[in-house]
Amino acid sequence: MNAEEWEQRAAAHTARLGPYVEPHLERRRLQVKHPVHDFLFTYYSYRPSQLMRWQPPGELDAAKLPLARSTLALLRATAGREGNFGCFGLHEWAMVYRDPETRHPQPLRLGHDGTNRVVDSHRIGCSHWDAYRFFTPAALPLNTLRPFKDDRTDFEQPACLHATMDLYKHAYRLAGVLGSDLVADAFELAWDVRIMDMRAAPYDMSGLVIDPYGIEWTPITIETSEGKREYAALQRRYAERATPIRERMVEALDQAVDAIDAIDRSPSSGTAIRH
């Protein structure tokens, strides 16, 4: 790739992600928090400056080989599992169940008693450790699954919104081999999924602007039949968007790991990489 093409690709990358990053930087300057849009910049460790920097796919750093292997195993396990399209985002409700404290300053749309009744009247089957670990003590035993941080490959499934958002984490942690275009694809998907996740949450965020183009907040009322249908339809849409991103990651990481393994197996190589 010559310098001119590199500059063009980098400029396109900046233009693509600027509508997401620049408002966050302005909010940060003004010390104004956003309950939805700050998530991808605070929960995940990739800095805005890193996200805005473009790089093409490259070689796998041998130091990241263990991460590449574990990520590859997780992505394959997730892809090979049946999706659960009946969870209805109840993980967010379980995070405030029978607890006077909430994770966001916005009021609960149905109040505390109404929120508790929704949880009591539903089956909760959260498969994602990083959601389950935030359940209130009263909600933890209500979950039909017991995911843990070290057994993600046994539980992660492709319909899970948080598993889909985590594709962004997997992409940026291995950006050196996957490249910034794939990171950007995963980021944009995670952005849309985060909006859906919070639309289905128990909080009343009426009037909140939820994307760079000015679309305002409307709740997904998962406590109703109509809301459940809306949630499941969106969940399927985002799972379908996630599939090719996950497949591209698997293909690139599989090739990168195989390349390093081939060097290790070569008896004539005097520069075999030690792990």
C-alpha cells in the first residue's frame, strides 16, 4: 500500500468514526456523562485516539498468541451454539431487582415495585458472565445458568447482546492482526446493540438522543407481548450482523495462529518462537 492510499483509508476511517468519538470527547471535556453512549468508551479499554487511528491487517505478535488462541476458541464456541432469543434483556432488570440503588441516575420506568414484579414473572437465563456478575444478591439465584469468568466457552451464545458487543473488545485487543476496518465494523455494531440494550432496560430515558443522527429514545417494553416481539426481532437482526464479523475474525485469527505454529513446527527454522 502506497502512502496516498494509506492516507485515503485513514481519512475515511476518521470520517466514519468521528460522529461517535467527537461528541464523547466534548462530553468528557464538559464533564457531562451519557448513560448510553459513554459505555463503549468507559467499559471497554480502547482509547478514543486508538479507535480513530487506522491500520491495515498485519501479522500476529507472538506475545499475543495465547490471547489469539483463547479468543479463537471463544468465537468458535459461540458460533457453534444455538442462540437464545427469549432472554428479553432481563439482565438489566436483574441488576436492580429488590435493591433501592440503581446503576443509572434515570428513574425506573415502572418504579421499583413494578420492576420487581417483571423479574418475578419471568424466567431469567443470562449466559454472559459480565452481565450476570452485576445481578443484585436477590437476583443471582433466579438465573437458570451459572456462568463464570473462566468458563465463557461453555456459555457464550450468539444471540446474547453482550457477547455481540464484546466482538468489539476482541477486535481491538487483536487489532494488529485484524486491522482497523474490522474494529470499526465491530464498534458500530456494538454501538447499535448498546442502544437496544438500554432501550429494553427498566430505566425511563424518555427524550434522550441515542445516536449521532438525532433519533430520540423510545423504550422496548419487554414486559408486554408487543415489546417481546420487538426485542426478539432486533436481537435476531443484530445476531445476523454479528455473524460475518465473527466469521472474519475466526478466519483471520485461524490463519495467523497457523502461521506461527508452522514456524514452531519447522525443524529448519533457527528462529522458532518460544511460548
